[in-house]
Amino acid sequence: MHTTAGDRPSTALLTDHYELTMLQAALADGTAERDCVFEIFTRRLPNGRRYGVVAGTGRLLDAIADFRFGPAELDRLRGVLDDRTLAWLADYQFSGDIEGYPEGELYFPGSPVLTVRAPFGVGVILETLALSIYNHDCAIASAAARMVSAAGDRRLIEMGSRRTHEESAVASARAAYLAGFGSTSNLEAGRRFGIPTGGTAAHAFTLLHDSEADAFAAQIASLGVGTTLLVDTYDITQGIATAIEVAGPELGAVRIDSGDLGVLTIAARRQLDDLGATKTRIVLSGDLDEYAIAALAAAPVDVYGVGTSLVTGSGAPTASMVYKLVEVDGRPVEKRSSNKQSHGGHKSALRRHKTTGTATEEVIFRVAGDQPDPEPGDRVLPVPLMRAGERVPTVATLPESREHLRSAMVSLPWEGLKLSAGEPALTVTVLR
């Protein structure tokens, strides 16, 4: 396998076969060099969603830097592509411009979240790579943002690694942290992205020992009294009693992973307080999603651990992003198929706000067309990400993107934060 700078594997074959057959045909008829603009957007939000969250930008820029065809990749393509195309790919390095919504920005149907300007051959072969990253990460971040909103001031831990592909787990942890989760259980995500990690023990550790008390004692001896003890392996009431008996009232936390979480949390808080463990926190996990978290708003929960519903399709349906050609040699082009229309032309967008800071509307307009009349509170959304194939130094870091989303969520009208089905939080106006 070809490796790139930093000994990272090439991303060039993380693509669909037809991207390269289109390239071959375009090289043959001379259209591969035509100046083109491609755009990523979604036509609709998933059912029940009122906004989406842009995520994956940093991962995509890294992947584009590694989108190179070395000997191993070219050998794999011999017999698939002709010699002319293989020679062209051997010299390939993305050389175009990319702009887009900052990572952590909110998006709505039609929002031009990413725009690629490059010769057709250079830009078209990025389609599958770009969509696979954006569709996954935007879906995870959008679901995570709803959970963060439902949790209020309570902390969230991402713990979905065992419910998805090993690489998806790392990307999911990043997207969840972007959306406001406090930490992840995934150590590789911690290494790659600097996300805080945490974890203590599973039921297997309790079952390993001759008694629950022995298991708790061993964990405390290793990790200290501030650890979190899993108390529902056998009987929760007895588990809490044993935990405080072994650790004392300064125990950091207990975790409950099953049962009627609302009822159990109230009973656990009462029992802990009666035992003098008033500062011992309660961590809940076990098939939580934004609706379950919202239902627990009145319960004495301190921390939520979320896994399955965040990293699987049930909680994070696809963002339905598409990558479409919208301009050729300065001429707008657009798809007109029923239910799959696109708006032609290289576009930008701005978001309008009240004087209070609440967002009111998103306006999408052609860069070369009539500009919307400026109003107080307007904020242009796309920012430069790559110029002439080089990453722009001002691209936001993950912590900066996390803060960007926090501010964007504050700007949403209150209706946009509802978990019930409804219209998108903002009206999107497309100027033609």
C-alpha cells in the first residue's frame, strides 16, 4: 500500500469505480480540463430533525492530502484503466480550491456546505471520499448535538466503539466531541484528536471475582476511591450498599446500565444520600438517546453514557449529502430530475439574525449573480479551506469548531431545539 507524508496510507482507493471511468472518458475527449464547480448539500433533513451539524471537515482535508496514487494503487487499477489515465493518476495531487461552512456550523436543506473548484478530472474523483466522510460525520454530530441539548448541563460520554466499525468508532468519537460530548471511551480517538478519554470496568470484571465486594475492592485499589463502580451486575440496591461499604462515602460515582433508569436513579440517589455519599455521582448508560435523555431531565442524573443510538442508523440517520456538478466554465448547470433537483452555479450563503443574535433566515446566492442587500447581523457562512491544493492555515481546530457549534446552537430560535418533528429551524431562501 502506498503511504503519504507521515506514513499514512493512501486514501485514493476509498472511492467508487465509476469516478475513475468518468475520468478516463473525460481525458479521452478533452473535457477533463474544463473548469468546474462541485457542491455538497442535502435536499432534506432526516425525519424529525430541524437542523444539521457540519462535521468531518478536518478529516476530509487530511484525506485529500493523502489522496495520491502510488505503485500499489496503480497496480490495482491496471486492466481497469488505460495507460494514459494511469499516467495521469500517477501525478495526481489535488490542485483546486475548496471553501465551505466551518466545521461546527449548522446547515439546512440546500446549504452549500462544501464547494470544490477544480478541473473536472481533479474534482470529480473526490466525490465518494468527500461524501463518505460528510455523510457519516454530519449524521453523528447532528444526533450528538440533539443529545447535548437534551442533557443541558449534564455531562455526556461517548461509548459506542463496540457497536460500529473500528474506524467509524474513531470518527464517531470525534464528531460527538465536536457536538459537545465531554469525553470518549475510545483510546484511538484520544490519540488522534486529543479528546479526553475515560472508562473503568464492565460486568465481566465483577463476574471474574468471587464476590461483588472483592471486585469493587480490587478496582478501588487500582484506580482510587474516585473511580466509578458498576452496581447493577446482580442487585442494584445491594450493589450500591456494597460499593459504599467498600469505598466509603467519598466514592466518585456509581454506574447503572440497565432497568427502568428513571425509577432506579431516584432510588439510587436516595440510598446514596442516606448512606452519607451525597457527593457520589450517578452515571447512566444503556440504550440512551435524546428522547430518553430528555425524559430523564427531572431525575438526579449526573452523567450520561451514550453508545448504540449515537453510532448506528437508529440514532444518526444518514445526512443524505450529495456531491453535484453545478458550474462548467462559468456556466451554471443543474440536475432537473423529479425530487432530485439541484440549483446551478457557484453559490455562497449568509445567515441573518435579529439584533438579539437569534438567527432568522439563510440566504443562498450565486457568487457571480446579484448579491443580497446587506442587513445588520448578516454573517457570510463559507470560509476558505484549501487554495491551489494547499490547506488554508486558518482552518479551525477541533476545539475551535466545538466552540463554534456551541455559539451556533445558542443562535437557533427555540422552536429549532424541539425534539418533536417539524419544519427546519430556519427558512432557506435561494436567490436565482
